[in-house]
Amino acid sequence: MDKRIVILGAGESGTGAAVLAKTKGFEVFVTDLGKIKPAYKEILFNYEIDWEEEQHTERLILSADEVIKSPGISDKAEIIQLIQKKKIPVISEIEFAGRYTTAKKICITGSNGKTTTTSLLHHMLRRAGLNCGLAGNVGKSFAMQVATKTYDYYVIELSSFQLDGMFEFKPDISILLNITPDHLDRYGYNMQNYVDSKFRITQNLSEDDYFIYCSDDEITIAELEKIVLRAKQLEFSQEKKVKQGAHVENGNMVIKVNNDEMSVPLSELSLKGKHNTYNSMAASIASRVLDIKKEIIRECLQDFAGVEHRLERFIKVHGIEFINDSKATNVNSTWYALECMTAPTIWIVGGVDKGNDYASLEPLVKEKVKAIVCLGVDNSKIHSAFKGIVDIIDDASSMKEAVMKAYKHGVKDDVVLLSPCCASFDLFKNYEDRGTQFKECVREL
């Protein structure tokens, strides 16, 4: 009898997994508690895959041999509890797709900077002429690409939720950018659970593989001291010189891999700010491990345009600059954004709080923020955190209202920064929708 695969969630990840499972000859069933987008329905229809929406039929789900779960579905969900009770294995789309490709896999995780680093590294590999896919938490579904394309390399962004469903999957190069509190609501408000999740990126590395990490990140270093890693380790730091990896010296980013050295002036990097220097270091080390020419790495560091919704300097209206940082869904991301600000800032913040502690932002807010506009259903935590630090704290119940209020508080040479520090699900579909609405509302001013 054919092995039966059930897929929970019919978004980018789930639909891709369904297509791959179908092309590999499995019996496939897709189920989504919400509505399935027409574009995904069309794909399921074209591949003759059975599906249901706005319900989970237990009889059809609990007959599975294996379940592939969308990263957005919590382990606490009732249907997951039932599946686990029946001892049916639950894996991620990444785990499943990894079984069917022999391509080299460069995998990137971290609380912040994942998409930027993944996109920059993909840019470098493509510029070097490598046949390379971009997948995971960014770009097209990894499983869909494995099913329909033949790449020699994949650059894969991995969230902690994707890593949680990965068991046998093995990267050739693993990059861990940083670990700061995030998604603690999904990890029982226990930081160690979240750290364990991030470190799953190292779980199957062998002595032939590489682990690239930030040695300025205290949580990463503390965890590394507790575990034994067989992989070759390359570190990056802005605080000290390193023997193998990357560091900053006399205003230059210095990259050393296998005793071969190159350097690029920080002033020439297209991505500005301390956090982006870390992202540039990580991508450059991985590129050198893959023997990409120094000239190509240098060119890419100088011309990479950055990622939409990540510190995206958008337009100026009457001398006020609007910056879209909708991708900042946690405190640390917003800390980096505020650190980059050089003009008086009107800060649009708020959304679904994931257990945020705003204390680390206080010095930057005091120094740089002239007004706060809260954008969310419940803003009480933001009010209590910054009351007495910022004179003007306004509330807005829509993006249009938030942009209008921010604009009114601004004068020529000010900056309006959308850096929400929170998830977007109270008022928006996702952070992209939030960023797109911001840009549309700014255009209407």
C-alpha cells in the first residue's frame, strides 16, 4: 500500500510539500483550518491532490503514516496533540525535501538578519555563476523547488519553527547569526527552549561540514561551551581579531578562510549599520568556504540592494524620510533599527506582543525618538514602557491613521520609522502586508 502523507497548512510550504510528495508517488492529503488561497488551490488541482479547507477531518488526518506541518502551526494545537498521541511522526517541509536532493545546502538561522544574510549569500552564489536556489523562510518553497527544478546549491533561511521539525536533515554549511529573545510565547516563555531550537541547525554536522557563528553573541558562546561539535568552526566578530573567519580591523572587514585573506573597507559596504556588518561577514565567510572569487564577493558587498521591509529607506515627503522596517518583529531587530537612526525619529510601533521586554530600547528611545505612534489592538505595554521617556505617545487603529499621525508630528529632516517590534497578526496578514500598507499610505500623503 502507498505511504500516506498528510500535510497541515496549504500555504507556500505546505503546497510545495504536497507537490513533492505527489511526484514521489505518495498518497497525499492537504488540510487547512483557514481558507486556501486560489493560487495554491490551482496547484493542488493541477497535481490532482486531495484537499480540504476551513476544517480538519480527524479520520482523514489520523490515518497518515507521516504528517508534514506548516511552521506556523503550534505544537500545542489540538490536532497536533491528537497526531502525537497516535505516535504519527510530524516533520517540517524542509526535513521532507532534504531527503530528495543531493544539492549542497547552506542554511542560515538567527533571531535577526536571516533574510538579509540569506539574500546576500544567494546574490553572491548567483553572481559567481553557481546554479543556486533560494528557499526556506524566504523565496519559494524548498520542497516545490526540489520537485520541479534541479539546483546544485540551495541557500536556505530557517526559522526556529522550521528547525523544530527537522531531525535527519543535514546542512553542508550552517550559519547561526545571533540569539536574542523571540517567539517565547511558542517556547513556554523559557529562553533555553528557544536556544535549543536554534542549535538544531548543528545537530547533524560532520567533520566535513562548517559551522559559522558570531563570537560576540554571549548566548551562542555559552551554548557552544556546553556541546561538542564535529564541524569546522569559523567565527565572526567586531570586538576582537579572529584566526579563522572574519573581524573588523582599521575600518576594514577582514575575511580569513583556510589561511587565505581578503579585506573590504566598511565604508564600501552597501548594507550600513553594525548589524549589517555581521550579516555581510557571515555571507562572505560562507562564500569563501565555497571558493567564490574575492572580486565577486567584494562586488556583491558593494552593490547588494538589501531586502524589502528591512530598513528600507522608502521616500521623502516634504523633507521627512519614511523608512519601512516592518520585518522588525522583535525587540532586538528594532534596537538595530533605532541604532542606525541619525535624525529625530517618529517611531511607529506595536502589534502582537510575543513577551517583549522593552527595557533595552530605553536609552536609544530617549536619545533618538521624539514621538511614538502605537499601532496595535493593545498598546498598554508600550505606553507603560516609554511613558516619561517620550512626551508624545499616540494610538492608531489602522496603518492610514498611524502614517497620518506620524506625518503630523514630523518636520523637515525628521524620520518616520515603522519598526513594529511585534508580530503583525492583529491588524495585518503578515509583516509584508503591514509594510506594503505602510508604503501605500505614505504614497497617498
